[in-house]
Amino acid sequence: MQPAEASHNPIPANRQDSIYRLAKERRVVKVAELAELLGVTEMTIRRDLEALERKGLLERTHGGAVYNDRVGLELLYEQKSTLHQTEKEAIGKLAASLIEEGDTVFLNSGSTIIQVIQHLDTGRVKVITNNPLVPLNVRSDKLEVYITGGELRRESFTLVGETAMYSIRQVYANKAVIGIDGFSLRHGLTNTIQAESWLNRLMIHRTHGEVILVADSSKVGKVTNFLTSSISAVSTIVTDEGLDAQYIEEFGRIGIRVLLAPAQGE
């Protein structure tokens, strides 16, 4: 039985603050749990979640909500590469196993992409990338690797600009493996740098097949400055076992396959 509540609540903002803090701490919250914890009806909680969603603080899901983490500052490549290393290696290994003989594949920038190329050992695969670190990390002689050229962004070790965009426009890939700064059910795939966002979007647009998002679970719910694509452009998400089951359910609800990379040694 739902608890009774007064017809007029004088401090709804305080309740919403509590909901927001809980969502930030837990990343995922459920309507029924919030109603019991805060002593109000589920209908009231749903109204609160609607209000928080309008403010861009949460995203409502079936039966609850997930936290939105807005990030404005770009981490340098050296900083990113030291984070979640075990998870990234497992993700890279699993994503590499999705590449099949004869595929033409876009790989973009990022430290998780380096783990993909290090584990990729499939014959007759063509790799097109704007990541200048990819050739230095190829461990297989079965791959054909093409570099886009372009302006080097030293902060992220990424090739961007019109030369890079022109190179991508000359290719139709049947798969793309894309790393990003944040991904969200409502706000999609986002990047902190506009030039990188444009190029990633073009890779997705030029892919006539599976778009594979590689991202550790710390990036779910994060929203950065520039939109790369809606989440519906993604076919498969490869992430780690830290992803909450509520996210897996919600992604599956819109037709996105989620693969969880087991921790190394399991």
C-alpha cells in the first residue's frame, strides 16, 4: 500500500534535491524505492522525476531514472589512458572479436580504441582511422591500415579538420568502432571537442552496417558539449560489467545489443 500524503507539500524542491542526490550517488533510482524512502506516492515521484528531467539533471526510464553527469572539460589523452585500464583492455578484446574477415572498419580516437587494435588479428580487414597512434599499436600483419591525415590535436592525439573529413567521405565501411566521451539514453553520444564530434558523426554516417560503441561504464550518463549522434545510431555497446542492469534493460528496449566484457582473468 502506498503511503498517504498531504494534498499540499510545502517543500517539493527539497524532495527533488534528495532524489537528485540519491541518483548522483547510485546512478540509477527506482520509482517504488524512492516513494517508500521519501514517504510519498509513486505518482508524486514520477512528477518529481519529470521536473528533474526537464532541468536536464536526470533521464527517466521505465520504472525509474538515471543520473546525467554533465562534463565540460576535456581530459588530456595522457590522463584518459590511465583511467579504467583493466576495463578498457577487456572491452578492446571483446570488440576486436566482433570484426570479421573482409570487414572495412572505421576506428576513431581514444585509449579504448588502442586496446581494440592491439587485439585485432582477423584476416583481410581494412582499418580506416584518424587515430595516429593506431599504426604504432598494430600487432597483426593481417591488417591493412589507412590513416586519414589532417590536423593533429595534440591534446587527444586525434587527426581532425577538412583533410580528415575528406578522407572519411571516400570510404563506405561496413563496421565502425567508436569511442566517445559520454553516452546517454536521452542525449546520445557526445564529445567535448566539436571537430572530433563532427568526424565521429561522419564515420557513423558512412557506415553501412554495425556501429559498435566502445566505452567503459563510467561514461554512461555523461553528457559533454557536442552531439555526435543519437543513441539510436548505435547497434552494439561493448562495455564492462559495471554497467547497471537498468541501463542494459533500457538499451535493449530500443534495440541496442549490450555486451559486457568480463574482467581479465575470468
